[in-house]
Amino acid sequence: MKEFLQTVIAYRYETAAMILFGIGFINLLLQKNLLRKVMAFNVMDSSVFLFLAAQGYIEGRIAPIIVNNDFSATTYINPIPSGLVLTGIVVSVSVSAFFLALILRLYKKYHTIEFDEIMTLAKKEAE
Amino acid sequence: MMKFLMPVAVLLPFFSAPLFALKRFRSIRALKALTYTVVLATSAMVLILCAAYDGQMLKLAHITNLLTIGLNVDGMSRVFGCVVSILWPITTLYAFDYMKEDHKKQRFFSFFVLSYGAAVGVAFAGNLITMYLFYELLTLATLPLVMHKMDDMARYAGKRYLLYSIGGASFGFIAVVFTANYGGANAAFSLEGVLDASLVAGHEQLLRTVFTLAFFGFGVKAAIMPLSGWLPTASVAPTPVTALLHAVAVVKAGAFACIRLTYYTFGTELLKGTFAQFIPMAAALFTIVYGSARALRTNHLKRRFAYSTVSNLSYILLGVTMMSATGLMASAQHIISHAFVKIALFFCVGAVLEKEHKEYLDEIEGIGRRMPVTFACFTAASLALIGMPPLPIFFSKWAIGESAIELATGWGYVSVAALLVSTVLTALYTLSIVTRAFFPLGNPQVAVQKRTETRSMTAAILLVTVMMVLLGLFSGTIHTTLARWLIGGAA
Amino acid sequence: MVLLLLSILFPMCFGVFVIGRRGGRVGALALGGIVISLMINISALLFARGGLSVYVGTFLFALALDSLPRMLMALAPVLFLLTFVFLLGAGKNDAKRARLFGFFFLTLGALNAVYASANLLTFYMFFEVVSLLSFPLVLHDGTERARRAALIYIGFSFTGTALVLGGMKLAGMEAIESFTAGGVALSEPHNQLAFLLLALGFGCKAGLYPLSAWMVPASNESPVSVGALLSGVVAVMGVLGIVRVSYQVFGAERLSGGWAQTVLISLACLTALMGAMLAYREPILKKRLAYSSISQLSYALIGFLTFTKLGFIGGVLQVFFHACAKSGLFFSAGAVQEQTGFLRVSEMKGIGRDMPLTMGCFALLSLSIVGLPPLGGFAALWELSRGAFVYGGALGSLCVAVMLLSALLSAGAFLPVAASAFFPGKDFFACVNGPRLVGWRVLIPILVLSAAVLVFGIFPGVFSGVGERLFATISGGMS
Amino acid sequence: MGAALSTGSALLFSEVSSAGGMLPWYQNIPFASIFLLMIAGIIMPLFRKGKRGFCLAMGVSLLVAALSAILLVKLSINGERFTYMMGHYPAPWGNEIAAGPLEALLALMFSLVEALSLLGGRKDAASDILEPKQSLFYLMMCELQAAMLALTYTNDIFTAYVFIEISTLAACSIVMARDTAKTIVATIRYLVISLLGSGLFLIGVVMLYCITGHLLIPQLGEKIAGLVATGTYTEPLTIVAGLLFIGVAIKCALFPFYAWLPFAHGGATTSSSAVLSGLVLKGYIILLVKLFYEVFTIELIRSLKVTNIMFVFGIAGMLVGSWRAIGEEHIKRMLAYSSVAQIGYVFMGIGLGTNLGVAAAFYQILVHAVTKPLLFISAGRLIRVQGHEKSLYRLRGSARNDPLAGVLFTLGALSMVGIPLLAGFVVKFSLASASLLNPNRMWIALIALAVSTVLNALYYVPAVIAVWTPSGFMQRKKQPPDWMFGVSGAVLGALVVFLGLGCIGVIGVIQNGLSLWL
């Protein structure tokens, strides 16, 4: 049990990321309110980026932005995860934007953003 | 040249079926002309092929590297081909009279011709995969015929028929897969089976289970017991459909498929004496007795003869499960004799249904006076069904009995007993109809009643009955030709 | 050969002709027809040579007249003639009578064919045709009960034919090829089983117990003439079948001593006993007669199945005398029913005074059935018991005991009827309307039959001689 | 987007330029086709009228199809599989595309089917989508096709994730194209569930990267081979494999996660539901199989029991999908449920655990990619001819108004039921033959195939009969013949028959393509 705690402490960012991922995932799935779903989605994605950043971090090194012509790889932390995070953020932003646009459209139509109510209204309209 | 007559014979009905939908053939005369030309042309081609074809399998198409579609005319296809090509024109003659006031004639006759092509396809299939193809097409072609009336009874019958046939065919499909992988599926049917011994060596038990499954799969069309529910309900279809398809073509295709499966694909050595022989035989025996018993209990005339078909088909399947040369001969002979007898019976019942709109047993009290010729033929046909000596079914039952005794195990005697019990039941359910027809209760009206039977329908009935009697009298020649075709003249 | 065909085809065509005629003088026509067919039969009997054989594939259908059925060829038309005379007298003259006469003729034609068939296959075919043609006779009354009785008849007769078919299949191809004196040396392992099946199949018509249950309802529901015919001629056909099979297919030596023979004989004894007991208890006269005919027929079967000369002769005698006596009894019962409408034996108390001649003959014939010395029955019983003794063994003596016991029982069945008819006892008030005028056409057949029973009873030599010659020819030199 | 992120030392730059030497011209085709499609997408909004957008999309798709055809011919002749470095950056940093005969065949089939679906659904798109929005619709179609091709070709798992997201966005938008309330609700459901799937896939990719430190598939393969040899990291590898599988399973509507599919595909316009069912579901499966083959090596996957789950879910999908379709009254939703069943076939094939099984699965991908659009297009035409009546009961007799649509619908249905000479039969046959090699799974697979054939027949044949029986609902006025639908339907029908008859060549290409993957 003790060494388990030590590993958790050692990799505290990764564990936090995983927990956040769980929270985000469950809420995205189960939340009724659409806005909460969007928020849950963002929590989920950023937890992945946290995980990536934590993995790429090397103690005592600076961010991978070249300062005063120092090209040796040892001064900076591993740049690739940061690159991936960048792309990831781009992706999750565009998806969130799309999601919000849809919610707006639904709200104009059904004047509610509770997904159950929308479903029942849609079903009633179908008959 | 003969090689290319085969695909023409099979494909002519398929390509001519869409023609029926054209406006030009809306009038009855044009429709009749078209149907007759197509049916008679196909019958002529089939008969020529049966008589004079001795080439190898004509390969038409390769599906995967294991499967090829090919047509071939060997002994067994000659038997089935002749039966189909002789009886189909007669039914067309009968069908036109029967469908006189039906207004959906064009659709009826297009599928009528389509199923003829499929039946010929089944007959001339060169290997198991081709037969499976035409077997499926036959189901799909006959489905609209069964559902012709489009009321909910017909729809229910159609759905049930579809469920049973496709279910059966999917088990047949498993056999196609195994024969493809364990032997040459594209190799043509040959009497000692298609599987090559090297591959089969370790897997006999597996192949036997597959055979039993496939036997019941193809047996669905031959209405073997656990799966014969569809035939009686399908008798709701118009009579020419019931007569031709459920007494002759469709069910015989099922029996024919079982013969192909047992003798020409798996080969009898692999199956003789094992559970693969006894399970189908037990099912066939049970069906023989069950079919006749149910027939005795039903009052609806057509359904009664549907059950009788169920029982008679299991005669053929019993012959098949004997897995001996005489067994094959006996089942082939019974295919022929039962086809003619049963079609005559269905025609008579159809005439009663069409002209007097009577379907049930207690409605036909004393009808013998009003339809004397029809019921005379009916009596002759029912005597034949019982198995009176000079008529054909006696000889085929005798042959099945002989092949059963040749089996010399307990099964042989049980089969003979089942045959006899079913004969008695057949006598009861046919003669009870004859008694009601000719000897009505109470004292008969002395005045001669108006005759309610039309000439062309009676003509068809008479023609079939005469052919049946001739078939009986010439059963000797038929026996020898069968021997020549099936076993190269040995028996 | 032409005569043979004529004897078969003439009655059939005449029958169809009679059915076709609606009303009109059917009776006279029928009488004329039956006389002609009698003539044809007798001439065929005497002069027919050669035969007709047709090959259908490997199956042979052959007609030829050998010695055994010649006697029957004569007996059948005589009985038919007497039945017709009785029918003219007693039956109602309505539209259905033409149909009855027609089917009588058809049945006669089929019977001739049965007698003429030269191998087991043809015999089987016409055996089936007879049951099919006699089936409308049972249907004659057109009531629901008659139809049920007819269907029972059809059911049992086809069970019989099925058993025969099974037996033929087991016996194999060469057994059904021909009837040869002394039988064919059959290689089949299951000969005994085949013989048993065949005998049981024919036994259905010849009155063996389980399968002859149709006889009682059939003769009760159908008109008396049909009843007489059923237990007279049709039953004899069954017996003929068993005789042909045992002597001319399997051969008597091969079968004697086999387990099939013991089974059949014990079954025949059981039938004899059962028939007599049931007859003793049965209130309705016609049923009583049917039960007794079942037991009497199994007497004949016992005789034939012992495969001894004496048994054979006894069987022949029994067949002849029983046919005459039972037809006579049926006719007298019919006359009583037609005159007074009485069906039950208890109602017939004291009608002897009104119908003295009929009841007199009834008494005489029942004595013959019981088997008292001067009458034919005794001769048959005498030969049968001698044959049984020759057969010997426990079963032989059992047969004799059974025969005597059932004779006693049938006495108990019939004699009280005759007695109470003439001596009704104190408390009987003579009914007012005096003696019934029984038509002469009704009386003639009864008198002729009683005379036959009496005359041949006194001089049985004629028939025993015929029996002896027959046995010699068909058994192929057995002792 | 996705272009190389060039970091690292100057050393790196010098090394690249020396690689030099002209690449053979055909190796550019994969990149070119993706790039072309992206460019077409980008310039699409410039067109005001939908018609011109349609023409551009059609043109580009056909061009890409032609290119892929050339590539397929080239590759299958010399049977080699090349990798194409994006921007000449070598392995650990640069991005890569790998193309073999199998990928080329898939690309060809996808772009061909896309073009035909667009053509077939043109009339519906014109009437369903508002005029200004049509060009955007075609934009999304091009993007979707680009994403599909990228998923097929890519050799880099993170690029794969990015293109998965692109395809999700594109797919959601084309579902929404019809712009009715119901489709938006369906889109929301679809989006939520897809995001769940891609979320799982992302976490899987990230964990894989963290374990191995590589993103390119070949290197990943070696690293994991090394790990497996030493026996370390087996649990994390199982988790990663599970995450990837579940992520893809959600996105391609495998058995437990299929609830969204009927509403999404049922509501969309004809061409979008055709493309969705035909292509989108398949792109992810191809990616998954590529990962399983090259990264984890198929033996490891089989040992990790993932294929068992696939087999069970596949069988369940086959049966439940067909079962739900039987009760379905709405024709498009019925076809959607049948897609769930067909996906079940694919996963069952993969789950059989034999290479022949995977080849059969790929063949099923191709066959379904052709048959389903055929069915959707002809169903769309029948609906339009019958006055926008969608329930089967009201569609009775619609085939009589447009016999060509009726015949094509029947052809597609018969292929689904498995009549020989048509593609469906070959799939069933090869799946059954593949199952023969695996004794303990054989009987389950055969019985499942048999039962699902019966279930298929139970809803396709009554539908065909319903469509052909004349009834009161038939419209009086005759619809003008739609030549676009005619052409696309005929070509798709010919493809179904071709795949049914001449399938020896196609299966050959798949098999040696797969062997190159190992």
C-alpha cells in the first residue's frame, strides 16, 4: 500500500489527469443538460492534455521555446508532447464550437436545452 | 451444340418473365399465346436434353476459387426433368381455365413461368452450389404465387413458407461450404460422392452432422416432419399453384435436393449405418404416419391432400435414406408416380373449389352427381394413391418396401410397417371423400342434377388421369429406363 | 379362356347397366341377369381351358381356372340367385334398389375374378376390388350409422389388404409369381412371419377375431341380403385366400408344425369360442347371426389349418353347409323383420303360429348350425373333429373341445328362439291379426336352402369326395 | 494542418536534404488525393449555387478514384508497399503515409462509392437542403472523403486521431444537412457518442505514445515487439488495445453501442446516409485492423483475447441488428439497422482469428460499401416517387412508379439475403469457409450465419414484396425520370454483381495486401 502511495505521489499529475478524464467521460455521457455536456467534454480533453504535458515534462528544463540560440536538446523538455497538445487543443476547440452551435439551434427550436425534454418534444412532433 | 441448349432451356423462362408485364400482353389471348409458347418451348428443350445429352458439365461462372456454377444432365436430372416438363404444360392448360375471372393474371403467369425456369435449373444443376442457387430462386419465384390472393391468410402463408424455406436453405448453405472445402464443390455430381477421401479422413463425424443438418435443411422443402408446417398453410394458394408447386415441382425439388445431397455429394459409404442414416430415416418414418393421420383428421379438402403430400414425400425420403441402389431407384419411381397421381387429385379438388366454391368435406354431400367425370377421375386417382396394383404407386411402394427389406435390420421392418399403416390411413381419408360424393345421406333425389363442370378443366383432369393409368401399365418400361439412367442398367 | 373373361366381365357390365337404369322393371332384369351369369359360370367351370397372363414390368398378372375354386364358381351365383329372389319378395321397391342390384352384380364379377386369379398378386388385386365393390352394399341404407359401419368395414378390409401386402413383400418376388401345387421352395428367412401376415390379412375377411370386428356392425346396419352375402360368399373368399396361400404358395409340408400354424389355430379356436359366447348373449337377431357366422367360419379355418386331408374335407363341408344355413337364417330373419318389424329375439315370442313355414325352416337350419346328425352341419363337424384328432397333440384335442363347446353355445343361441316361436308359454296373448301371408318369393330361398342342408346332410359323400379330390390336387401328394 | 512540426537540431535539416533522389511519380498519389480533396473542400464556399459545388465535388471524387485506380494497378503489379515521408522529414519526427495494394483498393472503392452516392442523391440533396447551404454540404462531403482516405493511408497514429475528429465533425454536419428539428436531435446524439469514442481513442493513443515514445506505426511495432519479448507492460498494452478497440467500436456502431445509428442514418438525406453507412463506419475499422496488424501484431491481439470480444460482439450485432430491423416500419431506419448487422459480420470475421477471416471481413467491407448505398439510393428514389412517404406500409406499389428503382432495390435486397451470383453470397461463403479453420468457433459462427440469413430474409423479402404490390398509395402523376439516379444505381448494381461473380481477383488483392501488412 505504501509504495502505491509513493508512485501516486511521484506521478501525481498523471493520476489527476486520469481521474479528470473519468469525470469528464461520465458527465459527457450522463449529463442531461447539453451545456454541461460541453463542459464535461472540455474537462475530458484537457485532462488528456494534462496527461501529455506531465509525461513530456523533465525536471529542471525549460519550455521548448528556443532562447538565445541554445539548440542543444538537453536544455529543453521533450517538445513532441507539447506539439501534440497544441493540435489536441485545436481539435477540441473546433468540436466545442460545433457543439455549441447545435445547442443554440436546438434552443431556438425547443426553447430548452434539457436533452430529455428535447427528445420527448421531438417524439411528440414525429407522430 | 447440345451443350448450349442447356443454358437456353434454363434461362428462357427467366428472360421471358419480364415480358408478361408489357401492355401488349394484357388481353387473355395474347397472354395465353405467350405462356404456351414459353412453357412448351422449354418443355421441348428439356425433353430433348433428357433424351440426347451425354456431355460433361458446362461451366458457366466461377464464384470464388472453390465454387463454379455449371449445368449438367445426368440420370437423376433426367427423371426430375421429365416429370417437370411433362406436367407443367398440363397445369398451364388447367391454370388458364382456373384463373378466368382473376384480374391479376399477368403477374401470376410471369411468376408461373419464372418458377418453371427455376425448377428446370434445379433439375439440370451440375453441382451442389448451382442447385443451391436455383433452389433459392425457386423459393423466391414461388413466394408471390403462394401470396397471390394478397389477403392476410395468403400473406401469413407466404411469410411462413419463406421462413421455413430460407431457414432450410441456410442449413443447405452449410453443406455447400463443407463440400466446397472438403472436396470439389465445382466437381460435378457423381454417384459415389464428391468429397475426396484425403481431406475427409479425420472428420467423418463432423461431416455426418453436417449431412444430417443439410438433409433437414433441404428436407424443409420436402416437408419432413419437424419442418413441414408450411405446406398445409400454403395450400391456401390458388389450385394450379397448389397442384403444380406443392404436389409436383417445389416439394419434389426438395426431395430431389435430398437425393443429390445423399447419393451424389456426400456418397452413401460415408453415411451408411451411422446416425446420419437413422436420424433422417426416423424423421421420414414419423412423417409418413403423422402426415396420413393428420390428413384423416382435417376437413379442409386441399389441406387434407397437402398433408397427404407430406406423407408421400416422406416415402421418397425413406427411399433416399435406404442409401442403396434399390433405394435410389425406388425413390425416383415414387417421385414420378406420386407426381402424376397427386396432380390429378389436386385438379379435381380445385375443380370442386372453383366451380362449386366448396372447400370442406361436409359441404360436398352428393356432389358426385353434379360432377360425375371429375369425381370418377378422383376415385381412380384415390385408388391409385392407396396403391391398387395396376396403378403406379403400387409399384413404387413395392420397390420402397423391397429396398427396406434389403436393409435387413430392425429399421427395415419398421419401414414396411409404416408404409402399411399409411396405406390404410390413405384408404380411409380418400374413400371417406368418395363415399360422401357418391353416396349422399338420405334417399337421393331421383331427378338428374345439372352438371357443373366445364369442358377444358375436365379435359385436363381426364388427360392427367389417363396418363396416370398408362404410367401404371407401363411401369415395367419405366423401371428399366430408370435403371439405365440411374445405375447404368444394373438392377 | 373367353368363357373365363366373360364370367368376370358380364356381371360387371350388367351391374353398371342396372345402376344406370333409373326406375323400371329392375327386379325382372336382375333375375334374368343372374340366371345368365349362373349359366356362364357353370359353362366356364366345365369347359374353361388355358388362361390370360399380362406382364407389367417384372410383375405378372394371370387369370386361370384351376381345380380349387371351381366349386366356389358354382356356389356363388346360386347364393346370389337365392338372394335376388328373396330381395324381390322382401325388399322395398324404390330407386335405390337398382343401385343395390348393380353393386351385387359388380361384386359377383369381382368374386369370379378372385376365383380365377392364378397368382397371389392378381388374387391380392381382386381381393381389394371385392372389398371396394362390396363397400357400397353396406352403405345401402344411407343412414349415418350405415356410413359409419361402411367406413369401419373399409378400415378393416384395408388393414387386411395391408397385412397381405406386407406378407407378400416379406415372401418376396417368386412367392407372388404363381400358385403351384405343393407350394414353391422359398429361400426367404422369414417364411413363417410372411405366412402369418398373409393368413391374418385374409383372416380379416375370413372372420379371425381381431380383424373381423367389422362383420357385426356391417351386417346389422345393412339390409339382410347384404348380411347374408357378407357372411356367406365374401367370408368364403377370405378362407379361399388362406387355403391358397398355405397350400399353393408356401406348401403344406413346410408349414405344418411351424409356430405360425399353432398361432393361427389357437387364434381360430379363440374366435370360435368368442363368437359363440357373444352370439349367445346378443339380443338383436341379426347381430347374433353375425357373431355365430364368425365362430362357424373359424371352424372351417381350424379344419384347413390342420393341413390334414380330413381337416381339409371337413373345412370344405363346413364352408358349404355354413353358407347355406347362415344365408337361410338371414333370409328368415329378414322375412320376420319385413313382416313384423321385430328385431329383437325377445319380441319374436310366439310368431311361429303366424309364420309357421319360415320359423320351421329357421329351426331346421339352426339345428344344422348346431350340428345335429341328419343335417349337413353334423357331417362337417364330424370330419373337422377327425381332422383335429389326426393333427393330434394338445392343440388338436383343444380344437375338438372348443368346437363342441361352441356348438353347444350356438345351440343355446338359436334353439330357444325357435322354441319360444312355437311354444310361447302360458302368459302369451295371441295377437289378433292371425297368420301373416309371407310371399312365395320370400319362402322359396329359405325352403331351397333348408332342403339343401337336409339332402346333403344325409348324403355328404358328394362333397367329401369333392374335398378329397381337391386336397389331392392342390397339396401335391401330401398324406 | 498536420504538417510536420519541425523542431530539433540543425543537424536534422542537413540530413534531410541529402536523402535526395526523385521519388517514383506514383508514390505521390496518396498524398495528392488527400490534398486535392482538402483543397476542393476549402474552395467550395466560394460557389453560390449548389449545382456548381456538386460538380466540383463529383469531379474531385472521380479524379481521386482515377488516381487510386492507377495506384492500385501500379502497386498490385510490383506488389510493393511504400511509405511516403511528408515533407521529407525522416521517421521519428516526420509524418508518414503508407500505401499498399489493399489501401489503394479501399481508396478506389471509397472514392468511387462516394462519387456515385453524391450522383444518386443529387435530386434529394437539391430538394432537402436550402440553396445556400448546399455548397457547404458538398464541402463537408469532400472533407469526409479526405478524412477517410487519410485514415486508410496514414502511418501516424496521432494524425489518425486528428482525421477521426475531422470525420466526426464532417459526418455530424452531413447528418444535419436536412436541417429539420429531428435531424438536429439525431446529430446531437451522434456527436455526443462519437466524442466519447474519439475521447477513448485519444487516451489510448496518448498512453501508447507514452509507453513507446513513438507515433509512427513501424517504429511502434518494433518497440512493442521488444516490450512483448521482455514481457513488460502487458497490462498497459491490454488496456491500450482495449481502449482503441472500444473507441473504434463506439464510432462504427458495433453491437452494444449502436443506438445512435438508426436515427442518424435514418433521418439524413439519401447521399449522406449512403456515405455514412457505406464509408464512414468502415474507415475506423480499417484503421483499427491496421493498428492491430502492424502495431500489436495480430498474434498478440489474439493472445490478449480482444478478438474473442470482437467475435462475441460481432455475432450479437448480427442477430440483434437484423432482429430490430424486422420490426422496423420506416424503410431508411430498417436499412440502418441492417448496417448494424453487416458491421457485426465484419467484426465476426476479424474475431474468427484466422487471416482468411480478416480477408473475408475486408471483402465484406467492400461489398457493404457498395450494396448499402445502392439500397439507400433506390430507397430514396422510391420515397420521392411515392410522395415522401417513408413507412413501408405507405411505400407499397412505389416500385411500379419507378421500375428501375424497384429492380435495383430488389437486387440489393437479394444480395443481402445471400442469393448466389450476388456479392452477399460470396461474403457468407468466405466467412463460413474461414470459420472452418477454427474448430471451436466454427459451429457458433455457422449457426449465427444461418440464423442471420433467415432474419435478413425476414425483413428484406417482405420489403421487396411490399414495394412491388400495387396499392392505393401510388401517386397518380408520374415523376420525371431521374437520369442521375439511373446512372449511379446502374453502376452500383453492376458493382454488386461484379463483386458477386468476379470476386477471385478482388480477394486475391486483399489477401496479398494483408500479407504485406504483417
